[in-house]
Amino acid sequence: MKTLVFGGVVLVAVAAATHVRAADVLLTAPAMAPVYNWSTCYGGGNVGYGSSLDETITFTGSDEAAFFSTNQFPRYIAVKPKGAIAGAQIGCNVQSALWVYGVEADLQWSDIKATGTVSPVPRTGTQFGTTASESRKWFGTVGGAPACW
């Protein structure tokens, strides 16, 4: 009988504690998810360094066979273009529902350049040489595409 009374007291105590704790809970509305709007225009700048993947200028053309038949002149000139890059970009985006449509353009100035010179080997007869240079001064891109988020 004592076990039954003790169990009843424990049950009432637990029930009372549960109600008290439930009364202390503040009811608040759930937080709203933030709404993003990607419609905007923007601009920016950049600086960097670049180099060419192609480190040689190879001679080609209709006179190539006759020119190289003496085996005194190399078929390419070694150049390793490298240098600074600086530029700017601008763009605009417009959001429609879940889609964002945008366009961007950039213009870059480049000081990527190199020069190479070769002469015939061995040096016999009339001496001559040739020089080749490679340079990239300006380049740019324009692009646009829709995106869904």
C-alpha cells in the first residue's frame, strides 16, 4: 500500500512540475527567413601578374623548308612573356522570383611581354639574325547568364 501511495505522490509531483515548466515557456512566432534581393549594379578593380603558357615562337610558312634546309637556324625563338595585369569590371543583376539575370564586362591592361633573338649556328658567311617579340596590351570579356538560387 505504501508503494501505491508513494507512486501516486510521485505521479502528482511530476505532473505539477510539468505544468509549471510549461507555463514558463514564452510563445513566440517563428523567425522569418531573410528575404534576399540580388538586383544591383556593382564595380571593382583588380591587379595581378601573368605569364604565357607558350614559351616559344615557332617559324612556319611556305618558305620554312628552304629557310631551315641549311640546319644553321633554329626553328623557334625562346620567349617567356610575363608581366603585370590591372583592370576593372562592372556588372548588373536583376532578380525575378528565384532567377537572377546578370551581365558583366571587364577591361584589362597588360604588361605581359618578352623578346627573343637568334642567329645562325654555326656562324659562317654573311651574318644575320632575327628577333621575335610577343606582347599583350589590352584584353577584356563580356558575359551574362541566368542563375537560379
